[in-house]
Amino acid sequence: MRFPSNIIILILAIAGLHLQAQQKIHPDTIRGKMQWFADAKLGIFIHTGIYAVNGVSESWSFHNRRISHADYMKQTAGFTLRNYDPAAWAALIRESGARYAVITTKHHDGVAMYDTRMNALSIVKATPAGRDMIKPFFAELRKQGIKCGAYYSLIDWSHHDYPGFLKDSARYSVEKDSLRWERFRVFFRGQIDEIAGELKPDLWWFDGDWEHSARRWGADDVRKSILQTNPAAIINGRLQGFGDYDTPEQNFPVSRPPYHWWELCMTINDSWGYQPKDTHWKTPYEVITIFADVVSNGGNLLLDIGPREDGSIPEEQRSVLKALGNWNNKHAEAIFNTIPGLPPGHFYGPSTLSKDSTILYLFLAGNPREAVVIKGLFSEIENISLLGQNSPLAWKIVGKISWSPVPGLVYIEAPSAGHDQYMSVLRVKLKKPLRLYRGAGGLAL
Ligand code: GLC
């Protein structure tokens, strides 16, 4: 049977729309290049900028008129990097277990943290620090085998040719002065070329795309030129549809996101940059359980820290990274290089799977002292242990009916000792790759 071509086009269009609705990633994204990212699970986000001097919110403080732009810019005089030790930063990131780091090369305030030649607004030219902080940091990360990510804000509220400025006052309208916008385009494209050429990020973390359309930013050309310099570069989803993965921010997905690659970016307190007034720290327990939940659902966690103007990292942030690192060390097998675990309904908590689906890792929410249960498991179990301990744990099949193919419930004996301080993990070795029963019970399968 032959379909008329217009019907075929219609079918393709509907399928395309469906794909777009499900995946916010660019259709050209090459799976292979995403593999390290999918395996990495944890990244550390660093918001460094002059805003740390007074401890005000990054860029938004002047945009939202909490402080005048002139006063905000006076912070340049206090940005020293006096105690900046990029090797120690890289070591701390490594200790956390993270496989990549993303650092602000320029936030919406327009202050470049590297040596830009496109204007004079950089920590090299406009602050006592007088040096590029990104290049040496990337060099140290690379020594430690950690991938390098460059955060770059497309928005530049300090730039004379950028239309936006304060929340209620714009500089000009692009419709009325497209030449001025073109000048800005040359500027930001120049910065992107510098970063691509000199810093060679493995990952680009764009921000601020919401202020203009893909067409106006020239997003498809930005993508093309980045991939021309480095075809393996990964681009986050904040490029008006021209990125490779999605970036939910501070919001915790409840159901498993349908798109393929995603990364939750999250602060350790409630602020991206250093704000000493903000003491609403997340505890190691909170960060670890959120992390397990993210990985269980197929995402990465990009956990943010905000260093001081002198380059030191506050103790509260260091200690969370270290606690997370200890936990990661102990549970690495259940986190890194895994794939998402059981769909909701089979187990009350996060879970992951080895890539061949023969080992199931159950993250024990609340560290229960009573048996935990798996529902709908067809696969036969070979053995179970508490990850990090060798002693086997017993299990019992409950409620299996001989004449029904529906599997019984697996009750796994809770470990009597050796619980992790934050979250223990059960390692369930299966005889064959995981098979699940997804029905509603009853007689039929
Ligand atoms: C937001 C904010 C910005 C922050 C970023 C991190 O888009 O504009 O201040 O850097 O989120 O995800």
C-alpha cells in the first residue's frame, strides 16, 4: 500500500512535534559524545564573581534595583583572589566525587572572569586580582581528569550595546536599532570564540537565553561554530532549543523526565554566589538523598558552590562536598556508570542498575531497620548484600501464587549493622538482566 506523500509528511510532522515535546534537546545531538556526561552523575557548579565582595546576589541585585549599578560595579575594587588556589579547588572537586565542574566565565553582570580582549570589563583589567582565574583552574581540573565546563551568560546587562539593563528600563529596542544589536552580537560571538579557542571547554553552560529568540541570538550558528572548534563539546539546554540536554533549576522532578539527558542545578544554601547572610545550608543527608534521587531518574546533579572574593571556599560548602565525597567513595559502584533504576511503584526509594541490568542497587531512604520490599520482580535473585559489606542478606518471596505468573513480593532482610550514616545501598545481584512485571495484578498478565 502506498500513502500519498502529503499524508507521510503529516505523519512525520506529528512524530516530530511529539519528539520535540518530549525532548528539549537538539535533534543532531550525537549519543556517543554524551556518554561521559551520562556516566558522570555529579558536577560542581561554581559561581565566582565580584558579587562575592559585598555578598549580594549575582547580577540580579542591580538588575532588580536592590543596589545601584554604580555601587554594584564598585565591588570590582574589592575582588582580590588573594587566596585563590586552583589546585586546591580541583582537589576538593575530585574529593567530592564529581566528574566535571562548571564555572562562571561571565555572568549577567558582564564581568569576564578570564582575559577577554573584547572589552575592558574583566577581573584581569578591572580588579586588583589582575589575572585570569579560569585558565589555571581548567589546567588543574584536567590534571585531575575532571571535565571542564564554561558557564557563559548570553545576557550582558553592563554592555552598552545590550538592550536590557534594569528590570524596568531597557537601553533600546532591537526592532528600532538592529545595527546596535548587531554590534552586541559581534561582541558576544567574539567572547564565545575566545573561550572556545583558549579555554576549550568540554561543556558549555549557557544562561540567559530567555531574553531573546533563537533567531535573534543566532543560536543555531552559535551551536555550529562551537561544534566546528570541538565536535565533542556538549552544550546545555539554555540556547533556545540548540543545546544537548535539559537543565531544571532548583526544582526536583517528581516523575522521571521524558527527555534523555538532564541535569538538576542546585545551590547548597539558597544562593548561587557567596552570600554570608544566607545560612540556609542543605545538610549532607539532604544533598545525598537528592543526589540519589536524581541519578535514579537518569539525571546528573550540578551542585553549586560560591567562593569568596579572595578565592577561598566557605567551610560549610567544603564540608558538604567532603561528606558527599565520602559517601560517593563508599557507594561509587551504585552511582557512577549506572543507568536509571526501577520505575516508580516497584520500590519505595531511589534505585539504579548496572549497565548490563544484572545488578540492582536499592537506596534505602530513611535507612530502615525493617525488611524492604521489591514489587513485580520477575528476575531471579542470585544474592543480596549491603554495598560495601560482604555478608549476604536473606530474602523471602511473599504472596507468590503457584498458578499465577504474577511475581510475589521480595522482602529483603534489613541489615542489622553497617548502615551508612546517611543512606545505605543494597546490592541485589540478579541471575539474568532485569525483567519486571508491570501489570495491575489479578489473573491476567
Ligand atoms: C539563573 C540565574 C542565575 C544563575 C543560574 C544558574 O538562570 O539567572 O543567576 O546563575 O540560574 O542556574
